[in-house]
Amino acid sequence: MPGDMSPPSLSIDRNRPPSPALPATPMETINTMVHYYRGELGRMAGWRDRIDRTTNWAITVVAALLSVSLSTPTSHHGVLLFAILLITLLLMIEARRYRFFDVYRARVRQLERFYFAEILNPRGQLALDWAEPIAKSLRKPEFLISYRDAACRRLRRNYCWMYLILLLAWALKISSSTLQRPATAGRDMTLAFDHVVANAALGPVPGGVVIALVALFYAVVAYFSFTVKMSDSELAHGSVHV
């Protein structure tokens, strides 16, 4: 019957999901921005804490294994090589965490640069598209930095110094172990290079091979520590970075 039929538009309106309540006044917009900024700042701080925690683990590993290796002359130099492997593993973990941190850091800095800074000290008309990168990141989150670049940043900031300390300790270990043996009559106490190579042996692996591998590894570390360019201007000398 005609009386039992409802208009098609009315049934469509009933099935349509309600639209989100958008801010209708400037005060509501400001409150929304403040709460959103606090949320992003909290997520950024959480990932920053995870990064610092990994760095603290790395420092603890270096200190502990240095104590084990250098405390007694009978301890094997392989302990320091094992420490290098652990530091590399922690660097890989920290690089992954840094990629997540960089996403939230970019959103926070976008808000601070183009919104809060203009509120505190207006320098011109606020650009209408300043929030477009944030909206794009919220709709489709993507990493802003590659895994390689993230590892290079953390390597340059912290881990290169740990690698350097371990290298110096390893060189001291393999070069001074024979000096602790009793000296024979007329023996020159100057350590020959062949003794250093012999001390660097690791099980069935000859000392020369071990030294070559360590030298190759540290050449790679030096390359990524000093020759990789930092694309982010906030990481330049003299700039505050988080």
C-alpha cells in the first residue's frame, strides 16, 4: 500500500553512519589542537624513552664486558669481540625504535613550528596547508626515514664512541698479553707483530684473519659515522634536536 512505503531518501539517511562532530567554534578548535598535541607529545616521549633505554643497555654491556676482559690477564680477548656483536644488535634494535620515534617527532615539530610558534609570535598569515602533512600521516602512517639512515644517526650520536672504546680495549688486550709472561734472559720486551697476530687468534680462526675482519668492520663503522649526510636540518651543528 502507498501508506506503508517510506521514501528512499529516508531509509538511506537512517543507514548512513553519523558524521564526526567537528569543532564549530575557534575555542573548540583550540581545545582539540591542545589535546592532540599532548597526545602526540606523549607518544613521542614514550618512544624517546625506549631509545634511551636501549642506549643504557649498550653502555651497561660495554662496562660489564670491559670489566670481565680487563680484570684478569687470563680472560680471552673474544669477550670484547662478543661485546661488539651485542652492541651491533642493540644498534639495530635502536634504529628500528628511532624510525617510530621520528614519525611522532615530525608531527610534534610541525605543530610547534607552524601553529604554536605563530600563536606566541605571529610573523604573518598562517598558511592554510600547514597541517596537511599531519593529516596525511594520520590517514596513512609511513616511516619518514629509512632503516639505514636511522642506524647511521644513532651510530654517529652514541654508538661510534662505544665501538671506539671496545676497539682500544681489544687492541690493548691482544698486544699486552705476552708481556705478562716471564721474560727470558736477553729477551727484548718489545712485542713483535707476529706475537700480536698470534694473540688475536680465535679458536681455529687465525689471528691474521681476525684482525682483517675487525679492521673491515671498523672501516664500515667509520664510513657510516663520518661520511653519511644528515638530511634533517635540525640535526645540524648548533641546533637543538630531540
